[in-house]
Amino acid sequence: MHGGTDRESNRRRRDIRQLKTAKGGIRVLIKKSADIRSNEITPKEVYLNRRRFMAAAGTAGAALVAGKYLRNLITPELLAQAGTRLEYTRSDLSTQGEKLTPLDDITTYNNFYEFGTDKEDPSRNAGGLKTAPWTITIEGLVKRRASFDVDSIVKMHPSLEERIYRLRCVEAWSMVIPWVGIPLSSVIKTVEPASKARFVAFETLYDPKQMPGQRRSVLQWPYVEGLRMDEAMHPLTILAVGLYGESLPNQDGAPIRLVVPWKYGFKSIKSIVKIKFVEKQPPTTWNIMAPQEYGFYSNVNPEVDHPRWSQAKERRIGEFFKRSTLMFNGYGDQVAGLYAGMDLRKNF
């Protein structure tokens, strides 16, 4: 997640920033965020592609009242994206007292450049992603190297858990999302990493046929991310396979994604196909593309501005007024000890 300032919001559609990576001279075209949509939650069959539904509804006219016309508008692609119900327990580690972001906004306001750079592109373009069967390769400095399907990964923990977490984008907008998943630590313990493994690296699927955004050199593909081992083992770090009690929609990182709530959203890599345990700090996509703007740690820090905009405040999706951004996105009591003695301005 990456982008611009509220001051630039009126030019978002036409303003394109160009950055140069330190390697290869790749040019990155970063389009600005689209305007925030309404809070209203649409029917489940429709929320995953509201724009397409509304366009079709306009052509149907008054005849839309008849049920047969409505059924014709619900395409196989939309139904394929509709989630299946999950069984889960509620976690005590969930954020308390926060209003949840409506499902419609979570599923139509996304940064997932594999499907396009506009906020609505993922909901329009992710329907063709085949998420079953899906395997995740676990390799590197680990005793149990193997490829696991998503169900096998989930079974590495006694049960799925609902984790309500704040999500803070580096673009200075935020959401509150009820994820469903398992602690990453359960997977790490099961595969038994070697003592030399100090970092965990992650990789997203690379398949330009299914992910049309990968046909452009917007980023260096495949998307990669990483955590320090103690960050990966922290109880708040999860692998999510669902939200709002159902399996993940494609545009939100199906079938399995990382969620690290005290870091900017782009650290929570989507559609994971590889987890690798390594000794040295692994490369991460946005740090490769613009190291002066996106650090390896990328902890939410209102005192460290992005070079092109302030991080002191944020816009919660669905709200008009800005709110103050919290250090570590409000999870400082749980995670600040991970960075004791570190210069958080230098190690941003």
C-alpha cells in the first residue's frame, strides 16, 4: 500500500508519480487513491463487483424488479468470489471498541497491484484467480521442508480464530477488519526452523495470465516481503484465510495472506505461495523500488513522515474527519519491546 496525501486528493485520477529503483532503472507508475465510497453494505452476491452490477442494473431498467433479471446479473464470476462460511473462535487478542469497516469497503477499496493500480481494479479483475488447489512451499533453514495445501496450513493450529485488527495504509487511510486465521507462530513451530534462521521471507503468486497487473512493470514481480523471526513469532501476527466469517475474497489476498497489524498494510503480503526461512534480511518489494521511502520494518509511526506526506493523521474509511495515528497502530503495549534500543527513525 502506497500513494499520496489528502491535499492531493482532487488530482488523484490524473497525477502519476514516477520513482526509480536502485536496481535496473525500472520505472514505477503509482496512481493515486480513488475517492472513498459509501458505507452501505450491498448484497453478498454483488459486493465483490458493485460497479459491474450497477452498470448492468442500469441497462435492465424497470424490468430489474423481476427476480429473473436480477438472477441474470449475478454472473458466475461473482458467485465464484463469494466466500464460504468458516468455523472459528473469537480471540481475546482482538481490538476492542472499534467500529468495523463495512464489508463492501473492505472488498472494493484495495491495493493489490497484481490486479491493477486503481483501488477498484482488484474487485474488477481478481475474479479469475483460481485459489483451489493452492500450495504453499516452505523451505530454507527449516527441518520440515515441504509443500502444503491451505487446509494443511490451517490444521497446524487447533482452530481458526477471529482477529479484529486495525489496518493502517501507508497512504494515510485505515480500516478495522475482522480477519479469520491462525497465528503464524503455529506454522513456524510445526516446521521447526534452524537456529540460524533469523528472518522469514514470503512470496506472492506470479502468474500474469491470472493476475493482469503483473503484465506491466509497475513493480518488480513476484511481490516479496519479510519479517524478523521475533516479529513472525509474535502472537499478533497471523496468516488470514477469511474475513467477516467467510473465506477471503480474491481481491483481499485469497486464499491465504499475512496480517501484521502494527505495520503499514503493504507488509501484509497477499496470495502467498512461498515461505522461506533465511539467515539474512530478505529483500522486500517496496524497499527495493524506493528504499528512501519504504523501509524493511515499516512500523506505523506518526512521528516519521513519508518523504512526500505526513503520517501524523489518517482517514478511517467511512469517516469524514481525520484521526490521529497511533504509534505501532495502537499495538505498542504488545510490540514495542521488539524494538527496544533501536532508532526507529533510522530503522523505519
